[in-house]
Amino acid sequence: MNTLSATTAFLDEAADLLGPRGLTTDPERMDAWLTDWRGRYTGRALAMASPASTDEVAALVKLCARHRVPIVPQGGNSGMAGGATPDETGTALLLSLRRMDAIRSLSPESGQVVAEAGVILQHLHDAAEDAGMRFPLTLGGKGSATIGGLVATNAGGTQVLRHGTMRGQVLGLEAVLADGSVFNGLVPLKKDNRGFDLKQLLIGSEGTLGIVTAACLRLLPAPIGRVTAWIGLDGIVEARTLLRHVERDMGEALEGFEVVPAHCLDSVLAHLPDARSPLAGRHKWNALIECVSAGADSAALRERFETSLAAALEAGMFEDAVIAANERQAEDFWLLRDSISAAERAIGPAMQHDISVPVERMPEFILAASPAIEATFHGTRAVAFGHLGDGNVHFHVLAPPGSVRGEWEESAGKDVSARVYDLVCEWGGSISAEHGIGQMKVPELARLHDPVALSMMRSVKLALDPLGLLNPGKLVIASPAACA
Amino acid sequence: MNTLSATTAFLDEAADLLGPRGLTTDPERMDAWLTDWRGRYTGRALAMASPASTDEVAALVKLCARHRVPIVPQGGNSGMAGGATPDETGTALLLSLRRMDAIRSLSPESGQVVAEAGVILQHLHDAAEDAGMRFPLTLGGKGSATIGGLVATNAGGTQVLRHGTMRGQVLGLEAVLADGSVFNGLVPLKKDNRGFDLKQLLIGSEGTLGIVTAACLRLLPAPIGRVTAWIGLDGIVEARTLLRHVERDMGEALEGFEVVPAHCLDSVLAHLPDARSPLAGRHKWNALIECVSAGADSAALRERFETSLAAALEAGMFEDAVIAANERQAEDFWLLRDSISAAERAIGPAMQHDISVPVERMPEFILAASPAIEATFHGTRAVAFGHLGDGNVHFHVLAPPGSVRGEWEESAGKDVSARVYDLVCEWGGSISAEHGIGQMKVPELARLHDPVALSMMRSVKLALDPLGLLNPGKLVIASPAACA
């Protein structure tokens, strides 16, 4: 669509379809949504559409297909990889799902909730809690992240160890496809072998294969007991030994196993005014472990956990430990963990990498990659923290002291990232464990991913979006179909 | 490939590639594999290839692509829907994976095993047991079913309630694609957001998108305690109430919840010479419940289960119950359950339907569908048994007494099945919960499935197998690409 008159015709039709609340071209109303929340990507858009129903989304996508208008779907605009920001050409329509924020149904009996794409994660948590249930996925952006975005990016968080990523929570899915047809897979069937798992294909496809409009999600009974411990260890290998030990003893009760190196804890303690270290001494590594029991009392859980930790201490797996005396103290432990990114950012420029390797190889990866990076890039410091139990850490490389923020990231920082991703691939890992590819990692994915997998993705993308209108430039770049 | 000389050229090249053990055209050696094990489908094949490695499979598929030879992959030939039987034209190559039967690695520490496609399920169970672990999926055909076939059909079984279908067991996958390239996704990453979940796309695709050559599967610690109960109930609604009650009390320990109507138990008791009813009285419905504990002793599990059942009895949820006194008795209970199909078949002709509806609707579905079928088809009897906890029952319709075996199934039986499937779709269910589509249900899938989902499947099939050489005629029929 190139001419002004064609654009006007499209916008007129879209305005007729969506009404005044459903479409805007006002720069002031659009502005906040054209830059990602971390301020890394800024784009332009023809207009911002805010449909109120699946039918409206479907009609709008049909209209876009007819006019060849690219579509950038957006939820809470809290993604980490620029996946919801349009490019700079201004030819795309920004499609906000935020108005579709109804919880269509919630059944504690069947443990199911049907939420529209625009439902904010925190609202879902609240609704579940009101019904005596819980939704077992949470993350830092829960106040803005929407269900649609969480599904489209297969979001993770701190409870993946036990409950899996978003992929594991979705029982049914509704999505609008590139031709405006509606994939209606909302009714949850525990067993269904009618061919390809199209639901799983759509989850994590970052809006490039379809636009998620609603999801049926699983709910669990609210946990009754939670026991949280902060552990001081001499090394990351010991942390893995402790993980295996606690897994064996606590089984399904183990929900979180996060690791924090001394450098990160120091940074947080310097950054947060009232923060205190949970342990008296300083340890090379720390582990934050959480166990949860549904349906049992927390005294029994605590006793079991204490017994397990006592045996681990006896076996020399760690140096010191404290179990949170109450909910308040448990929250304080988690606050330390959740403040690492902000604290490290406050120190100076850094490159952050959301990477995974097979769980059992993670300690060796950290022990090999950190000194390798620091040796190659003089003055840098590599710190790794996060979800040891998932084989997923945030691997941050801090710039040499005195580096200029904004400059270092664009120069030496890029070389650092390329080297980190090379190492990750050498270890059989993933250059995006949680955050997705978006626009940020498209070149690195093309450079480093298995060519066979890339080719499959391009074929599937072309097959389901032959005009290339769904979130173009994100995740996988496919040339238009040869026979189009 | 039409001419005799072209066929000869292909077979010569294939023989060079695979060697004498790897290729045969001997009718006697091929014969057993050209008819499915239930004897419903018989086909012909150009030859039977038995490659010994992934490289050989890849080279063979490349050769087939060059010569346009269709490929029918086959594991243990124990599928339920004719998915591994070639058609009658004799133009396809039967590709047996049975020679690829190595367990490449097994690690109790990481709870992972890498098994080639031809590994028989029972052998995997044995290998896991030898290492103090278990593979949490089992089914009747475990003595012949192979890992490749189980992955390709997303097999289920009796422990899906707790552990999920094959889809939930696969941590990594290796497969040969239509062009002979190898999808290498064997290294298991707990978190990986590098785009579409190609592994899940291949699982359950019945060999139409790629040929599974190996899988990395999860292992669990061997269970220490198991407690099995046989329950007599007044109705199927009561069975659901009991299911919810036991789920609440036993949580993750609940592994099996099967239902058996009186008619099925009667048939089994008449069919098995030494079988005895677990309970003194006759009940309209029976439930077989199994709880398993890993890492705890079975006395505590039994006590918890007994307490839960006592409360359920108090609340009037069932009429009578017996807990197996030992392993032997537990096995006897399961033998009753596992003998239903054979016992019902012995009575006379019947149409069997592997169907699911949402778990919470299953009792109402059975109460509505059974009399509806019996009223429409005079003299028939509808019985439903199986995995209530998964919303998946085997819905059998027995022919009117005196019906001739082989004739009834081909005439009135077909109308019965069409009506059963209509009802299932009206209830939002699936016409194939476990067994897949194969060649058996292709017409019903085309008739009853969501046209949007069907269209997506056809597009994906064409994209990944543009020449239509992978298991043609199965699952989804896609016309050749318009631009081929």
C-alpha cells in the first residue's frame, strides 16, 4: 500500500469497523506505545487499533490483508526483545489487544480460566486468588504484561522449575490468523490426537503466525504453606549438588532454586537502602530455595525441608543457611533476588544475556565462560545469576570502569555479546531462554541457529502468512512465497 | 516414478546405500509388515528399507525425494489407525526403524535417556529400571510399540492423568525431514525461546512432516510405594465427584483413575477363566484408582489414601471399596481393566471409538450419548470405559445380538460411528483422543474438524513436505503445491 489515497481508504474502513474508541492516529495517544519500555526501540505506525472483540480483530486482519497493511500486535508493551515495536517506516498498523481484558470464565472445580489477550497478569492472579486458586506463573512485569503477550512470547519467570513456562499453562487457545480466520481451540481437551499441535505452534511465535485473542489457562489450588531459605555456598558446582539433593528430598514441593553470586548480592545491598544480607558471612555463591505445599500444613513442609538441609550441611554441600521465619522475611529474600538487574544497571553499562544450557552443564559453563569473557575483554566482569534449576541464567557482562553509558554498549559491548552467544552455542545452549527473539536477536538467530530449524521456521511462516503481514521483521524473516 | 527401469534404478541405489540387511523386496520378509496388527488394512510396497543409522535414513530420504518415491515410516506396526500401513498401489517404500534400537545414553542424575526410534517400549522400561528410574508412560502394546511410533502418534496410556502423553515426556527430538535434512533437537533445554516449537510440531504428526529417528526422554525416580483400589459406585457422576475428591486429597500422588461399567466387568469375568470380582456385590460402575509415591514409604501413602476414601464413603460418594493387599492383587485389578477390549470383542461385532470431551463433561456425555445411540440403532448396546481422569473413554457400541461379524461393521456399524462422532463434536470433543488419525479417520476428520485447523494443517504439510512423499494418505491430505 503506497499511495496516500489507499492509506486514507484503509483508515476510513478501519475507523468504520472499530469506532472512535477503536482507532487512533493521534501521535500523543500513540506515542507511549511506539517505544519499547526499555527505550531501546522506537518505531512509527499508520495508526493504533484497539479492537474490543475477537470478531473485530478478525475483521480488521481481513481488512489489513486486503490492503496489504502489516500488523504489529501489542499487549502490555513490556517485552524484552522489541517484539511489539513497529519499524520506522510507519507503514504498519499497531494492534493493541489491551481493550480485550475480560475474564470470560473461571472455574475452580475444573481448574480453568478463560482470559482474553488483554488481561493483565496481576489481574489474573487476583481473580484466581479470589476463587481460592492460583495461576502458577509470575514475573517482574506482572503489573503490565498481558496474557496475549505472555502466550505469544512463551514467558517464563521464577516458578518454571516446578510448573513450566507459559507453554505448560495453556490448555486452549483462540487466535486470529493472517487471513482473518479464527483458530478456535479454546475448549480444553486433556487428550486430543487430531493431528499437528497447532496450539503449541502458535505459543511462542511472537505474533508472526497469528494474533492470540484469548487463552484457556490452568489454575492450581492456592498453596497453603511456603518455606523459603537463603543459603551460602562456596561454589556453583556445590549449588547443583544441593539442587539435586533437594529435588530428591522435596520432589514436587520444590518450586524455586535461584543462584546469586557474591558480586550481585553486594550490588543489591549497596543499591537498596534498607536491605540486609540474610547471612552473617559473605559467600561466593548464594541460593534462594522455595518449597510450596498445596493441601498440607506448612509445619510439616518446614520440618521436611529442615531435615533435608541438615543432611546437606552434614554432607558439606553448603556453608550456612537461614530459613525465613515468616512471610515478610521470605518477601525480603525475594526482593534481594528481584533487585539484581536494577542494582547491576546502576553500577554502569552492561550487556545482559538471557541464555540457557542443559541444566547439568550450567555450573561448568559459568566457570568456563566468565573467565573467558573477562580475559578477552579487558576490564569487564561477568556475573551469572538466576534460574539454576532451569539451566537458565542471566549472564551479565559489566563494562570496564569508566566506560560511557550508551557508547560502550554500541561498540565493544556488541563484540562481548557475539562472543557470549558463540560460547552458549558451543555448549549446546540457547541464545534466548526466556525473552524471545523479537527484533533484537534476529541477526544472531540467523547467524547461530541450526540452519535446518531456521529453514523449517521460514517454511511454516510463509505457509501461514504468505503475504508476510504478521509482525514483519520479528523472529524469522521469510522471503515472500515464490508463487505469490 | 512410473517406469520399471526407474524403479530398478531406485532400488539399486537404495541397495547400494543400505546393504543386504538394509533392504528387501522379498514378499515373505515384507508380508507381516504390510498388514496392520489388527488386520484391518493391507497394503503393498516397493521394498522394505531397514536403515541402521540416522545418516542412512537421511541419505535414503534424499534418494526417495530425487526419485519421487513415497515413504511409509513404521515402528512396531502396533498402531490403531492404519498409520503405518502403505496403500495398495505398491509405489511406496516401507521404511522400518526397527534396526535403530540403541539406547544412546541414560543418565539417572539428569533424569534423561536418549533412545533411537526402534527401541521397544518394554526395553526402555527395563533399561530405566536397571538404573533405578522409570519411564512414566506405558500401554498395552509395550512389547512391540517403538519409541519412534510412540512419539509420532503422541501415545497415551494409563498414566496420562499424572504424567501426560508422549508429548510431555519428550525433552529433545531428532528427525529426518522430507528433503533428507536432519532436524537435530536432541539436546534438552528446559527453557528455549528461539522461535516456533518445531519439536512439538513433529510429535503427533504421524510421520507426515518428518521421520523420528531418536528422542531424548525424561525419566523419573522409580516409585517406591503404590496403592491400588477397586471401588464400586452407583453412577458415573459419582465417579467424577470421587475423582475430584481424591485429586484434592492425594494431589500429585494420584496416577490413575479408570472407570469400568458393570457390563464390561461382567464381560471380563465371563472371558477370563480365573478372574474374580474384587467386590462381593455388583455395582453399576467401578473405578480403579492408583496412587504412587516416589521417595516416601507406601505405608504413609496407604494411610493417606485410606483416610481419603473413608471420608468419601462417609459423604456417600461410593458404595464399596477394596484396597489391594499386595502387588499381586493390584496386578489382578489392572488385568480386569486391561482385558475389557478383548472380552467385549469376544461377545460379538462392535464399533470402538477412542474419544475425548472436556473432563468435567464426560459423565453427562456418557449419560446422554449411550441411550441416544441405543435408541437410534435398535438392539445395540453402548458401553464406555477408561480414563475418566483424562476425559477420555473408549466408547464401544456392541452390535445387536445375532449380527454377523465383518458384515455389521461394514454396514450399520459405519452409521453408528458417524453418529458417535457427531455427538462427540456436539460436546466439543475429539474423535481421536489417543490413537491418532492414520488412514482410518481421514474422512471423518475432513468431515468434522474445524475447517480453520484443517486448513492450517494442510498449509504446514505442504510447506514441510511439498512433494507429498511422507506417509501420503495419512492424517491430512494436501494437494501438491500450486507452484511445484
